[in-house]
Amino acid sequence: MTANSPSNPAPRWTFDAFRLGALATLPMMPGLFAFGIAVGTVAARKGFTLFETMAMSGTVYAGMAQIIVLEAWPERLTTAAIVGAALVTGMVCMRFLLIGASLRPWLGHESPARVYPMLYLLTETNWLLSMRYRADGGSDPAFLLGSGVMVWIGWVAAAVPGYWLGASIGDPSRFALDLVMPVFFTAMLVSLWRGYRRALGWLVGGAAAVVAYYLFGGWWYVLVGALAGSIAGGLVDDRK
């Protein structure tokens, strides 16, 4: 009887897959760390303490949403400011509705007690790595968990040098730190290339985001690009 036979399925939730997921994130850590420094820089400029900066990174754990909210952080925190921050965070993080849905075919049969806590660690970084892992034949959900834990640790740890050293940088855009994540995601899309037809959603979403940015300003382009790309991708029919 072979190891891959139906009566002897491949092992799941193994430490080997967890370790493989964690190691897969290592090439991404420099970019992630630079992005964390940018977040720490903004937090320091807004008067956050080191503890508050680390607490935000560890609990909110929302990358770009953190920078957006921090940039608009008021001198005096009011109810309206809190509601506005929550709405902006929710809008920017809407993409995780689709990211989470894409994991359903993989994790749909797993116990909710295992899956839902792991989704807290879900980011674009470990999602892209996990999708590539699964496309290459991997099936162990521990890969997603291992990569998620590693990214979370790196993100929170980056708050420390980001707070103390990042403050001396001043404006992160001077050193192109604001381009770290866009460049990373663009590079990761190469491994997900499935032909021009499947890339139609990427093209439509990107074009819609650029148009919305110049028409409306602010951060509406995030929502417009996500919706346009999702609709275009959903309308693409792969059937011959």
C-alpha cells in the first residue's frame, strides 16, 4: 500500500509543513521589515508610545490600514474619529473577504476551532505563499499556519526598530519604503500567472484604481480597484 492511497492519506497539520511555511517567508522578511519600519515611523510622529505601536501591530495587524489610519490620526481622539478609523480599516480590509473565500476549497473540511483562529494570522504575504504551495501540490494547512505565525512575529518585531530608528528617517517615501509592499505583491503575482485571460481581473482592478485615485483622491481607489477587479475576475469564464 502506498503512502498516497485513499486508506493511507497524506499527513495533515504536521510540523514539517509548519516549518516549511515559516521558512518560505524568510525571503520576504526584508521587505516586511522595511514596511514595519514605515509604520513605526508614522506612529512615532503621531506621538504613540512604543508599547502602543507594538500593541497596534500585534492586534490590529492590518499593514496598509495601519498606515492610512495613522496618517489621519487626530490630535484629539473623538467618537467621530474612532468611527472613521474603524470604517477606513474595514474598507481597506474588505479584500480579506475574497482572500478568505479563496481558502474555502482547501480548509472547508477542517474544524472551525482550527481554522478560525488561524485566519487571524492571514495576510496577503502568507496567502500568496500558501496558494503557490497548494498549486504545487501541497495540501497541509500547517503551511498556512507556519507562514502566518512567522509573518506576525516579524511584523510585531519590526515595530521596535521602526519606532526608535524609523523616526530618524522622517518621511518614508524619501527612501521609497512606501513602495516595498506594491513591489512585493507585483513580484508575487508572477508565480500566480495563469495566462492573459485569468489576468483580466488584475488589469481591470489596477486601471480602475488609478482612475479612482485621480478622480476622487484619498483612499477610495483601494475599494474601487478591489470591486472592479473582483467583478471582472468573476465574469471571466474559463470554459472553452
